[in-house]
Amino acid sequence: MIKEIKFTDNALKQINNLLSSKDEGSFFRIAIKGGGCSGFQYDFSFDKTPQDDDLRQDNILIDKTSADLLKGSEIDFVKELIGDQFKINNPQSKSSCGCGVSFSL
């Protein structure tokens, strides 16, 4: 179970909507990877196979390392002028780039 990470209703609706067009048994994966203009970036993808270190909540997977970096975060899905996107309010982030895709710890 994914603890200490909050998903808004909008985020859960969008995740379920996206998964409805994928093969049965697919998961929505949230990860943090190195890169981007601020050092780390959020990565959203689809996966068919959970890994041994994955934490799972319904149809959402987050690897243990990423979950530790997301502790205390709220994951939302917003519709803005620049487009629709998942938005993560991560209290561990010290700064982020202008587009909000990458951040530093």
C-alpha cells in the first residue's frame, strides 16, 4: 500500500481513464528519475509487471525509492492554459523548473 502520498479525486479519475484504454492488467507507474533542468523529474508510464520493490495502491505502482522521495506529496490532475497535466505538490522539493516537470531536493 502506498502510504503518505495523497491522490486527489481528479488524479484518480484521470489514472482510471487512461488505464481504460490499455490492456487489462496494466498499471499506472509513477517514478522519479534523474534528469531535467533541476536534477530530478517525474515520470508517468504504463507497466504490465510489478517489480519486487514496488508499492501498490489499486492500479498504481511506485517503486520504493521514488515513494520515499514522494513522501508527503499530493498528486493532482489539473487543466490549465498550458495544458492538462499531473501536478505533484512535493514538500521535499527545494525548487522546481518553470514548467514544473523537474525539481531539486
